Amino acid sequence: MTEPNEAARIAALSELIAWAERRQRLSEDRADAVAAAWHTGTHNVAELARLARVSRDTVYADLAARAISPGSRGQEVSSSQKVSGTPLRGESVRTVARIADAVARPAFPHDPDDPLVRATLAASRALETVADVLEPPTGQGPGWTPQETLPSLADEGEKLAHHSRRALAAITEPAELTANSADYRQALLHTGQHAVADEASVTLTLPTGGTITLQVGRDETGWTHLTSDSGLVAEGADSLDHLEAQAALQALARIATRHLTETAFAEHRKDAPPGSRRPRTRTIPSNEN
């Protein structure tokens, strides 16, 4: 057997094992979720089956596994039974992380610079870190407290955002990116509860030890422009520069907004800003015919 085929075989087996683990764990999670929905007042088995995308027989089995009899729906449930949802468990998150990793790792050698492949890898590592925070590994030495692992989660989140912007920059015209940034800015202001950052001045310390000043803002078209008091900075911004600069400006705006007094805000508005795009919807299929 050739090496590429062997690698493909291992990847396929890894994905199969991950699927089996996920199926076993998620069946337990589904039963917990069905029971939680039942305890909070949803006693229509057909509706539960439709939402879970399983048969009604499966819902009956899930209820029975949690000691719930559909015939007892009129009985008062104890306060300890009145639950909403289920807690996040490290084991469940780790299973999903392994599945994502099994999908992403075989794709990396095929195209290691593909931004979606890199984003998927970052997402799988972020999920693994979430699992470590929820259930720190034991017997592996020091360094696994939440205070020590949460910085890794933030790092992977930054990588995920960066590669997502790379993918967007590669397929979107600058005019559309400019319009999207303007729409986002307007939507934040429309709420009355968020300030926006239109430009910022940054002092950069160079590897050589010197410092220069960089201004980040928008030109008359809304596109990102970079200006400096030093000839060491090349002018012009590409699509990725624009996306990351605008994200950085809004991060600064979120910090500033948290420190504004109440007089800086307008009445809280929940209506959509004029000209906003229609929200995306996702149709969830049902197993019921």
C-alpha cells in the first residue's frame, strides 16, 4: 500500500472512530435535552421529534431513559426537575473537537495555505482548549488551570478571525468590503448604545529600537488608509489590511464604549437600521414525512 493511501486510510478510520464517539455521546445529550424540554412544558411528542429530527419512537425512548412517562404530564414536577437546557461538558466538547481535527488535518497537507483549512484547524484547537478549561487534563503535569489555558483559547480565536478575513478578502471586491464596513458602522450607531472608532493614532516601537507614529483611518470613499510621519511605512492598504484595520478600530471602540458616561448614549433602539440586509435563515429538515 502506498504512503498516500495509507494516510488516507488512517484519516478515514480516525473520522469513523470520532463519529462513533460523537454518536454515543450525543445520544445521551439528546435524551437530556428532550427531558429538559419536557420538564419545561413541551409535552407534544411530535413537536419534540420534529425539533430533534428523530422519530417519535426515539423521543419515547429518550423520555423513558430519563424516567419520564408521557402519561404523567399532568403531574406537578419538583423544582429540581425544572431545568432549562444542559450544562456544557468537557467530554462532549472534546468529542466535537476531535471530529473537527479529523476533518481538517488531512486537508492541511493538500493545501496548507487555504484560509478555510487554517480556520478549521484553529476552530478544532479552540474547541479542544474549551474542553481543557471545562475538564483540565489530569496526570500531565502543571499548566492546565483555566488561567493558563484560556489565553490559548483567545489565541486560537484570533487565528480563526484572521483566516476568516483572509478568505473573505480573497473573494470580495473592495467596493463591497467598503459598503459592508459602512453598514456595520451605521448599525452600531443606530442602536444608540455603541460608539465607533473612525481613526486612531498608534505609536510603533520598531525592532531596531526606534519609534514611529501611524495613523489608521478611512479615506473619502470609506477605504482604510495608513499614514505615517516616517518614510519606513509603505502607503496603501489591500483588502485584508482593510478588514483587519476596521476590526481593530472597532475593538478599540468597544473598550472606549465601556468607559463612556450615560450622557454619551442615545435611547436604546432595537429596530433594524434603514437599508439593512435581510437576515439569513436556515431551514432545518425533519425526519417526519
